Amino acid sequence: MPLHISTPLVESCPLSLAAGRPVWLKLEALQPPGSFKIRGVGLACDTYRQRGARRFVSSSGGNAGLAVAYAGRRLSVPVTVVVPETTSGTAQALLRQEEAEVIVHGASWQEANALAQSLVSATDAFIHPFDDPLLWQGHASMVDEIFGAGLQPGAVVLSVGGGGLLSGVAEGLQRNGGAGVPILAVETDGAASLHAAMVAGRTVELERLSSIATSLGAKRVCERALQWTQERPVQSLRVSDRSALGACERFLADHRLLVEPACGASLAAVYERAPELERFDSLLVVVCGGATATIDQIRLWLKQG
């Protein structure tokens, strides 16, 4: 049995009215660990376990780390997650709730990741947050479900951080006969590493990340994500942090579901009727989720902005 669930696919009246066309939602926020990450992470963890891994190691205190912790608990494999000092108490508590060993180290993810890598032994598996073909294969299962339900949208709207979701959705469209379905890839202004790569024609490292959408905080996207933009229709969109935050609050009111700012980025493009969406007769938004978000934090950021 897979570690992820088949999530609801629903038509959104509020978003359809805002966008002026039918908008469908793939509600990945309802996955047990709170985000789409469990699709790919679950497949990767199960595969590495079958190959002999006796422990999973992760360096993410966000959705990827939570997915690894959940998968480890379900598979009865110990998990160690190294997080930087900036990781919220809420995130650390959620990791420990899933029975993961949590090590707090360093002022940044880079420092935490360096320690995590040093801990990996021959019998361990390091689970990357976004750059592993097994992850993309697992994420593609959401497209299997969408097409299996008989829906072929005019375009898919999704948020981009490191590019794992984009790579998985592109793979899923390819294997379901949807190679021509455009992907609208949304990033916040302060974390637009895919946009920078598309402009440069190669992956580039951002000098710094300034977005509060920390789940989009990859300084460099994976190579496969950039390759997909060169092989199929992918359009880059950017929104402000304020737009992403506002979309989170609006989505909570509309659908009683709280998502994090990284997910709010793609919702913002639809709520604000981005011009790039106008030529499509229908839209499918991947509501990717986010387990560590709180409405109090979102409202605090809005006040500070």
C-alpha cells in the first residue's frame, strides 16, 4: 500500500468566480503529513528500505522532513532530521510527534544539511527534499488521479521551490497523454530560482532568499525542473509575499483549509487573475499544503508587511 492517500479533486466556486473560468483543486494539503511531499518521499523511503536502508536522514524541518518522519514511522524505520536553529517550535514538535530524532544545528539550512550529510552511513538513506527521480515518480501519481477522474485541465497552476513538484507533475502529464497541457509555475519574488534559471538558460544560485515563503526557499532549482521548461510548455509567474499571505487567508475563509505561504503563491495567481491565466478555459491548482503554517503567523506577517 502506498504511504500517500488519493486526495479530493474538487471544483472551487470562489476561485472560479475570481478567475472567470472553472478552477479545480487537487487538495494535497489533506495528505496525512500535510503536503504533497509524501507522494514522492513515501515512494523513495519504501524503495530505499527495500534496498536495505536501516535509517532515513533528512535535513528539512518543513514539509519534506515531516514526510520522511511520517514514512519512517509507518515503515518502522528510524528517522533523523537535522534542522537549523530558525526552525519553529511547531515544526520541531510535529517532527517529534512522528517519532523522529530531531537535531538542531546551525544558523541556516546549509549548515544543517552539511551535518545531516556527515551522519549518513552505508546503511542509511539520505532523502533529498526535491532532487531525486523517485520523488518525481511518486509526485506524478497525483496526475494519474486527476486524469483517472476524467479531468484534463486547460493548464496546471503550481508553486515552485526546488522544482520537485514541477518535475513530478510534468512527468505525470507526460505519461497520461497531457504533454501539451501548460504548467504555470508560480514563485514569490524573493525566492524565484526557477525564473532566474529560465532567464539564464541554466540553473543559477540566487545570492539570497528574501521571501517569507520558506518552503519555496531553494537558492537553486534542480536540473530536471529547468529541463522540463525546455521540453514542454511551462510559464513562469511571480507574486509578492503579501499576495501569497492574503491568498492563504482568503482560501481559509473560502474552503476552511489552512495552507502555508508557499502554497498561497499559486492560489494568489488565480485569486488576482494573473494575465498569464486568461487564455486558458479551465485551471487545475495543486493545493500543495504546508503543515507548519498557523493563521496567527500569517496574520502577523501581513501586519509587518
